[in-house]
Amino acid sequence: MKISLLQYAPQLNNLQANLDAISALMAPSDSDLYVLPELSNSGYNFIDRQNAFDNSESIEDSIYIQRLMALAKNKNAHIVSGFCERDNDKLYNSSVLINSEGVAGLYRKLHLFLNEKDYFEPGNKGLPVFDTPIGKIGMLICFDWMFPEAWRTLALKGAQIIAHPSNLVLPYCQGVTPSYALVNRCYTATANRIGTEGDLTFTGQSVLSDINGKVVIKGSKDESQLLSAEIDISLADSKYVTARNHVFEDRRNDVYGDLNIGTND
Ligand code: ACM
């Protein structure tokens, strides 16, 4: 299958500009799966909670999602996108999996970064994996990268690819996710934004890694890009890293326990 990572600079308070940028980048392509950045409908660096609220949409009533559905239909594709989600009076930093019929999957960011803690509720949908005609897809969002347990959990649940909409500001993640791909023997697809909003500059370099931790595509630091590659997602079904080493079955849970230990133990 063909996958594309879409790297661009979402604009705060400008849904229409964001939709136009996405449509223009996708126009010449024909992928089966597109991964877009975090908070792609809204921009990131809100001045306060009201500003975040004003930029949010409910899934049922979203111009953004309607437009992505139309794009998914036109391309016969699935789209994973970061989404500033309103659910009654609560806000979530979410990722939606969209096909031609609507929202086929929803994930709400578990690990909130910096000021996100002032605007968003922590995710309450767990770590779901969605079985689609193109493969089993898990989703994480940006700072979730810091928590290897989240990647492991999705892989253990059968995710063949982990789509990772991001607005990265720290310079570490792009070097780390190839290792998550390797140790879980699944694909990882980080679509990161570019540009500056207020005091935050985003680091681009969107990255797709294969099951051996090889970087298949990597974006530039500061350009809008659509980065595409062919992958064989079924390779993620073999968890053998050697003929005698299965990366899940060789784990020693009898020793690790449930990892739920106090930090001072
Ligand atoms: C981040 O989680 N947006 C850094």
C-alpha cells in the first residue's frame, strides 16, 4: 500500500486556510493512507482555553471532518488527522481516522504537553486499534512519543502501523520512533508540522520507519511537503527478529511484573 505523511504549518484561528493547504498538498497524490499533523484543524499554541474552545469542533458537526471525508472518498483512502475536538464543554487533543463514510476511529491524547494541560482533558478512550481494509491502525499523538508503553500496548494489540500526528517542539522524537518501530516490529508514521506560533517553533522532519527501524522517508525541517512511500504492511505480522527470537514471546513478564512500581523502589 502507499502511505503519505503530510507536513505543513497549520494556522491558528484559520480552519479554511488549513483545509486549503491540506487539499493542495494532497491533490497530486494517490495514497491509501494519509497521516496529517496534530491539531491540524486548529493550530497549536492557543492564547487561552477560550481560544482553544473557539478553534474546536464536535465530531458530529465538523466542517473539517466533512472536507476530509470528501477527500477520503475522492482518493479512496483513509486519513489520520489530529483534531481539536469539542465534546459538550470538554476539549480533547484527538486523532481521527477518517474514511469515505465518516469517522472510523477516534483516539484522545493520553499524555498532554506543557500548556495543553490548561486546555484539554487527558484522553479517556484508551489505546484502540482499528481493523481497516488497509491494515490494523493504532494512533498516538505527539508527546505520547515519550512513553514507550503506549507504543508497545498498541503493537501488542495488533497494530501494524502506528500513525502519529505531531506538533513536535523538542528535537528528540524523530530519532526515537524508528527504535519503537524496530522493537515492536511495526511501522511508525510521524507527521509533524513546521512553522512558528508565538514562542514555539516546530521541528518538521516527519518520519516513516519500517519494521526493522529503517527510516523510509524523512521530511525537511521547514518546508511543506507530502512524503510518500510504498510499504508492505503485512511484514508487521512477523514478530521474529531472528529465527529464535520473537519480540513479544521472549518478553519476561515474570520478571518485569506489571511495571506498576513506585518510582523510588
Ligand atoms: C506536543 O505534544 N505537541 C509536543
